[in-house]
Amino acid sequence: MKICVFAPDLPYPPNRGGRADVWRRILALRALGHQVMLVCLIEPDGHPLAPDATDLAAVDAVVVQRFSFPMRRSAWRTLRQLAMAWHTPWHAATRVPAAAEQRQLQAMLEGFAPDLLWLDGPWFGRVVLAVLQRSRARLAYRSHNIEHQYLARQADVALRWRNQLAWRMACWGLARFERQLMARADAVYDISVDDLAFWQGQGVNRLHWLPPLPEQALTDANVPEPIPGDVVFVGNLATPNNVRGVQFLLREVMPLLRARRPGVSVSIVGSHPGAEVRAWAAQAGAALHANVAEPMRYMHGAAVLVNPVMTGSGVQVKMLDMLMTDRPIVTTTQGTRGLPAEVVALLQVADTAETFAAAVAGALGGGAIDVLARSRVRQQFSVGGLGTALRNLGPGFPVPAAQAVVEISAAPVRGPR
């Protein structure tokens, strides 16, 4: 089958949860025998986050075609987005190409002739709705979060007032837009069992649970050489909820933990740490590992893995990567959100500094891990599960038989979260 994936940005390198989810699914679709075209937004040349030639080459080695256009920032662009605000949320308006780019995209789509449009989140929704007017392709909508709630929560925990305002503006009209896209889709795949129940309550039909793929679902379950550490957190260090989680861990939990276990070390691993995270790490004597190539090495080397994040929605991809290890896991209730009960049962959950420190101290003391139970739940997160999910689109989407674990040597999946 020919599948065109509309991703919010270039999903490579997969250095945060959302990117990793998209990239791993593209690899899995290819492993299942499908041809993939990618449409995405990129930062322009000269921007610190612009993809380099190596990143683009890694993507082009996997997809059949790629249409990417640069983010444009100007007064005219801002006025254009404001004019669209009555029917298109801010970040979705950002991803509406200019007229010449729209013609180029349409020509590429006509040449590719996709059977399925796969929309990751609402951000390319306006573009996809326009494409559907001229295409007989079916539409699959992938819900990563209850986005209007997720963005509002990010605004609540942002450290700067300008960031708070930006997150609030991004919420305008978003709930209505999400429901519009779900109503148009032939199938809606939700990352989270909790969010799925929310949308069912909103009257959304054709809903299916589709969890993210952990990294090892695509690497033949090979365990990378571990990097030892006592307490390890892995996550994108730019999003407000993760930043607040690191603040809670380093400033509230670690003093209590070190009172119980003097000399215990902590490692913070992730992408794009800001000045606050760097300052907190220095003050707490924590090892900060920024933008590392293989964060799973830190996970497999940890004595205890922690997720201290208190806000968000959907499923946190880092939780699934943690489950691929045989290490104890201590998390907040938020870290369990969207996971099935049998998975939550394998985690230690604590929501205050005192209980979190106590749980980590206990795990450092040699708490037993039910390796067999963890192995059983891992089977829910496989390439084969994605193939089964595609059958929900109905007749005409036969899925080739595929092994549950697939090795894709030509396309690296690793990257900091």
C-alpha cells in the first residue's frame, strides 16, 4: 500500500517522544511492506534546529518521497495566521504552505497516488482536508494527546509569561478542529486508553487504541552496551512539563533521597536543556547528558529509572522505552496515564517528594523485578500490532505477515528523548 504520512515536523533525529513515535511508525510501515511518502515542516537553513544533510539523508533512505517546506516567520505570516484563526488553530495555520508550495505538494501527491493519508495530530489538518477534496484516499487520524488540554497544561507550567501566552494562543479553536478531523477520518488511532475513553465520551466513532512503538521493537531486541548510573531520567528537556519534572526531581526529591542514601548519583539525559535545567543540575551535583545519540544505553545501565513528570496527556514514549529494560521504574501518576492496567501494575507510583524519594530508595536497595510479567506486557508494543491496526481501515488494506520484531539497519531509530 502507498501511505502518505503528514508529520508536524521532520521526525528525524527522533530526539523527543513525538518525533520518536512518528519515526518508529514509519520504519514499521516500511517493514510491513508499505511505501511511505512524508510531508512535514522543517526549520529553515541557518536556524539552530534546521535539519542537516545527514538527517535528511537518513529520512530519504526510508521514505519513497519527501515534501518538506520551511517554517516562515514574518509580520505578513503572522497576519495570515491571525486571519485563519476563525477556522484553523495557530499551529495548523503555520503548516499551510504558500500557494507555490501547495501546487508542488499536489503534483507530488498525484504522482505518488496514496491509498491512505496518515495524519499525525491535527497540525496538518487543514492541508489534509484540502487534499481529500481531490483524492480517493482514506484518512487515518493519529491522536497523540487531547491536544487542546495538553497545550493548556503546558501553558500552566511554562516558566515565562511569553511562553504561557504562546501556549494559550495555540489553544484557540483547537478542540473543535480536533473533533472535525476525527469525524472525517475512516479510523482514529489513539495513543492512550484514557484519551480514547475521553473521545468516546465526546461521541467520536471508529476509535482504536494504538500505542507507540518502543525503540527495541525495531532493533531485534538487542540491548545496547549500558552506561552505569544510579538514578536516571531520560526526556526532552525543552518542554515545560519535563522541565518542571526535572525541577521536582533535583530540588525536592534528591535532597530527601540523599538523606536516606548518601552519595547516590543522578543522571539527566535528554535534548535541548535550557539554562534552568543546567543550573539545577549543577546545584544538585547531577550529571547532565545533553543531545546524546543513544539514550537507551543510560536506561539499561540505570539502577533505577524515574519519571517525575506531573503534567501532560497521551502516553509518554519514555515510559515504554523504560519497560523494555529490566530496571525498576518509579513514576508519578501522570507517567502511568494512558497505559493499560497490567502495565501500570509493574510500576512504582509516587506523587510527593517524600513518597517518591522513599520509592527510589527502596528500589536502590534491591527491589525485585517481575521479569516474566514485564516480558509479557512488551508483546503489546510490536510492529505486528501496527499491522493489525491497519486492518481497522476495512477491506482493501491487506497487511503482509510480519515478524513482531524487525531489524532495520539502514535507518537508525535512536536519539535523545
